[in-house]
Amino acid sequence: MKGIKNYIAIMCACLLMLGNGYIAHAEGNLEVTQEDFTNEEAEILEPELEEAQEDIADVNMQGDNHLTYTDTCVSSDDIKTYAFTVDFSVMQDVKVALVRTGTGNVIAKIKDEDGNQIKTLQCGAMDAKATIVSKVWATLEKPENASDLYTFTVEISTNTSSSFYFSVGSSSDLPQMLSGRDKATPVAKYVGFEQGGYTNYITLRNYFPGEDCADWYTYTACDRNIIELYSSASTGDDNMAFEVWDSENKLIYRTTSSDMTTEIDSSTVTAYHVRYDGSAMELGKQYWIKVYSRNGVSSNKHYNLYVGNPVFRLGRVTSTATSTATISAKKSTTFIFNVNAVSKEAYATEVTLSIGKSMHIGAYTLTAPNGRTYSGNLIGSGIYSGELKIPFDAIHYDGTTNAKVNGTWRLSLRSSGDNYTTKPKLNIVYKYPSGTEGL
């Protein structure tokens, strides 16, 4: 049997204008003032309020101008049901918001008085090979031909035990409905595409909080604790910041302007980045991350939050040998490539050798700027079509073996028999830490 509880709340004129009745949280008691309700309205509300009183310990309604339920679904069968009434005559712009404060996938289904589902809000689970939404909101519109007083129902479920906040308010309430340390969302370690896919990073679209209504996240430090806030230039914020607090409420790190980097494509800024290396974070200890913009709240800016491994971007560059030379079977011929057109932090992940025409190839040795050598002997392999993919190591986060792209590359070639003249090219695919392009 699914455990379903019903709670009733009223959103009336008093939420925006002092005077009308409302339900609020005060010292743990559910308090109702009905001075402006008619007797008929009071008769309807009283039995519903008595039912809500029975489970008041399970409900926490907070804030001066909005209504918030905080609860926990203990299993996938545990569905929480709430009903709330809106007075559209005084509150035309109604927002509903859902914040995940546990680890599970949380879904809120909002229904009209006829039981039709009209909105769905969903927050992703903590650990998934996908971008993860930690908080989401929507606008509730007055149904066609409905009276000003209208009651909606919301059913909230999770795929596993998980806590959540569900709030109802106006547009001006939205920052408070989404913010606060009590609404912190747990995040897992970020794992990038070079280790099996974009995993465990938070994405928030069409909302950037201000410093007085920040977004909060919790994270348990592991072997790597790099924190990066990323925002594209077109929809981002050039004054974003974050803070890191420990479980003793001690400030560990606050970003400054020197932590801001930009990603540049040609002469155009394409993204903003703020990064902290996590050096003061201790293994196994829980931390709080506070994300905000010094520019204040924005309803049309985006950000991504990564905690764990560094974030890498992909790039590609082609370099032509500095000279033309003849390859023979008797000795190796060396070609020089000077590569300096990409980020100084770019690491090669794939190199393709292009000879320029089909020919028999004998052997090659490619030496990267850091001295790492990659060799192959292809004698007897038949006609070579002009391109040869040279395998490179997967990128190592701390490895000194990573081959930097910038610098001098040396290629030695020897033919399998025939002599031929060529000016080869190296096509290099690389990865670089985000925010370092153009440095």
C-alpha cells in the first residue's frame, strides 16, 4: 500500500498584502487566521485543517511570503500529497519550486481540481551519468473559467529514500524559495568524458542567485576536490563566485577575481570559469559550497558546477613540417613541427600523421615536446593511404607523462623500399583544462 498523506495550505492575499488569512510556521505549530474569510469558507477549511494538524510534525512551512513543505519519501512507494489553494485575484504570478535535499530522483506532479496533471517538476539523482538538475520551478496559471480561489494538488515521489523542499509563492519569493543552507543539495564526484562520460555535475538553467540568496550544495571530500563554476559568455555571469565552508561552519575558501579565467575562441570570450583546487579539503570530510553572483539575481543566466576531477575541453590543431625532405629505406629522415597555436595546458590525446599521398611506409618515431616517444614499424603492411593514427596515452590527471601540444615535435620516417619526397603534417587532437584556452 502506498503511504499517502494529505496536507492543506492556503495561499491568499496576505502573502503579498498584509490583511488576509494564511497558514504559517511558528514555533512548530500550524497557525491559522481567518479574520477575512466568510463563515462558509471557514466551514470548508476547518475539517481540512484538523487533518493537517494530525501530521504537523511532517510539515515545515517557512517564510514570510511563501509556503514551503519539507519532507522525505522513505521509498519509491512513499508518495507525499499536498493541496494548496491560491487566490488569483491578488496573486496572479504564482511560482512552484522543487529542491532536492537528498540523494534520490525527485518528481513532483501538480494536478488541477479535476485531477488532470498540468505540471511536472523533476530533480535528478545525486549519482548519474548525466547532467543533474538540483532545483527546478514553474509558473502556475489560473485554469480557464476557474474561480479566483483555486485548489491544486501535488504528488511528490522519489526513486529511493530522499528528502526535498516544495514551495509555493510569487516571482519575488522565488530566490528565497530556492536558496538557503537548509536547502543544500548533495553532489557526487565529477567524472569527465575521458573516464566514461559526463557524470555528476550540476546544471542550473535560467536562474543565477545573488549573494543574499545563494545556492547551497554539500560534498564529501575524496581523492580529488577541484571545484569549478562554469558559465558560457552568452548566458553566463562575469562576476560569479563561490565559497567553501566546513562542517564546523568555518570558511575554507572564498573565490576572488584572480580565480576567474575566460575561455577565448579567436578574439571572443566564449565562457567564464571560477576554480578552486580543493587543497584545504580533507578526505572524508563534508563541506558546503555556496554559489552566487555578485551581480545579483538573474532569471536568464546559466551555470554548471563541477566538484571532483578537473573539467577538460576538446580541441584540434594541424601543424605542417618546417621543410620538405626525401624519405628512403637506407636511413631515417627527421621532420620538425613547431606547434604553438593552442592553450599552453593542452595535452595531446590523438595524433594522425598525414604523408600527403598513398605510398609504402616503413617505420616512424614521433617524439613529443616532453620527450615521450611513440614508435611503429609498418614494413610489409602494404599500401599506406596517406594517414596513420598514432595512439597516445589516455590523459592522466597528475601525470608528468602527458604530452603537451605546444612545443617542438620531431618525426623520423624511413620507407620500406622506394624513395619519395614529402612535407608531412601532424593533426593533433587535444584536451585542455577549461578556462585556459588562449593563455
